Amino acid sequence: MVLGQEAYRRTKNVREVFKESSYACLAGVFHGAVEGYFMEKGLLGANDADYAKEVPNVCGKQEEYQIPQQFVECNHGMGHAVMFLTENDLIRALALCDALITLSEQELCYTGAFMANTRGTADTDHPSKYLPKPEDPLYPCPLLDHRYQGQCYSYGILESFQGSTERSTEACKLIPREYQEACFRTLGRNKTMYSADPLVLKEHCEQIPETNFQYECIKGVAYNLVIRFGPLSPLPDQFCTSVNMEAQQGCLLEIQSARKIRSQRENN
């Protein structure tokens, strides 16, 4: 994060930082670059109305990026940035995400805010005000407006259990039924941030006992392998070939869908 802040200080351009950066350390440089934008503008300590005016300007437009996925990362990074600006006040941060133009951009921002909220346990100066509670692992999702709950019940809930497929599975089963499939797809997508090995990813999804949820995990892996590594990468096909026959059709359809989305982003 600090590296991203410093890179923005030197370049004064979010897109230039993204061009020179990688996904190492869970794309922390991307998150830091967005925070650096606000720091360099002298906006730290401003009121939320001033933040909201600036939020839509940071990432610009998708067509301004050589790699369209970086526009996605920027809007996700915005969620981390608004948590930084609000001193880890999740409710205020989510409201600032709503200042973005499209629903897609807003929802990407929510995911960053929820991730930062969970990671706020390590911030002793400004601990998150809505930290998950050991006695209530779904907190604060039930308290939030409905438009935030989809991302809260996936990214927000799973962030605490990234290292354990077993505990992530338990968490996804606790949430309301309408969000469970999306939670397991997010579980699969998250695993691609730690490994690109098709066999390792297959093993993670197969740890889920319920077949229907296992298939959602497989779809999440397939989708994110395309989004992360591009439509020409052999990894998504290798992954789908490795899973059991019953899951292969859904896996391949997810690849097709992701390739279409990735191509549309690159052609716009």
C-alpha cells in the first residue's frame, strides 16, 4: 500500500502506476495508488461531501486503461481508499462508494471497503468501527442496507478466512440462502489470488462437501482465471479439464462468459 502511495506521489497519475505494477501482495500497490491520489490532492481530513465530489474523478473511464482489468482494480482500490479516508468507518465509506457513476463501479468499491474493514483489526490507530465479531461472524452484514449485503455476505464474510477453505465453507453456509451461491463463487475467485495451479485450485473446491456449492466454487475459479490471466491463457481450460465430468460443462460455460466479458472490456 505504501509503495502505491509513493508511486502516485512520483507520477501523479493512477493509470501510470497501474501500468508499472503487478498483482504481487494481493495487488496492494493498486490500492495504495488510489489512496495516494487523495493524499497528493491534500484532501486528508476533508469532509465527506468534498470526498464524494472527488471520488468519480480518480479512476476516470475504462477506455483510458491499456489493460481494462486495471479499471476494475482501481474501483476495487477505491473501496480501500475510502476506508482510509474515513478512518475505517465502514458506513461512511460505503456511502462514498455510492458517489461512483455506475452500479458496477459502486459494487467493486464495496468489495474493497469490506476487505479493508476486516483487515482493520491490525490498525491500532484507527481500528474498524464495524469489525466482525467472534460471537457473530455475520456482523455487520444484517445491519446494512440491502444494496450492500451481496458484497458483505461474500467478500466481507470471507476475508477473515482466506487461508482456510474449510472455514470459508462454514462461513458461506451461515449466510442467508439467497447469497450462498455467490459466496461460494467468491470463495473460488479468492483462491486464484493465492495460486494459479489448476490442480491446487481443483483440490480447494473439492474440499467443499456439497456438490452444488462445489460447482459454484469451480465456476468462480474458472471465471477469475480468465479475468486475471486473459482470454488466451491456457490455465482456465486446464482447470476445467481437471475437474470431474459433471462439473466440466458449467466450468467451460463460465470460461466462455468470462472471455466474452474480458473481450468486451478490451474492445470498448
